[in-house]
Amino acid sequence: MNLMTTPWLKEVLRILKRDGILAVVDWKKEETPMGPPVEHRFSELDVTEILRLNGFSQVETREAGPYHYLVVCSRQPERPEAL
């Protein structure tokens, strides 16, 4: 799945409540004894940038075990309408 081109992130943003959060757990972009090939993985920085470009603000990033990381984000604050 290519996160950059999937419309599901826009749908998540659309249905996420103003105070809601999105949590993404993914494989670290390094060799591990299991999981997808490294070239099919996204780095934490890649994921946070993809989320930012799709309307999310990063809240927190942390390790989620020896082979995974967690990115928690929320909706970007809405900008006031121009007068």
C-alpha cells in the first residue's frame, strides 16, 4: 500500500472528531527477524510527513516494541477564514 496515494487518510481526517486521534503502528525501517522487506517499510519521518501533508499534526512518536514504532497524531488546527 502506498500511503502517499491512498484516499483513506482523507476519509480518516473527514470522520475524525475534532478532539480525536489517529494512532499508526508500523514496522521500523530496519532489518528485523520478521515482517515485510525493508524496502517496503516507511520510516517514522516518512509517516509523520505523509500524515502532515494529509492534514494531521504529530502529537507523539515512540517505540512500540523491538520491531515497531507508534505515531500518534490529531487533526491540524483549522485556520480562520480570511476576511
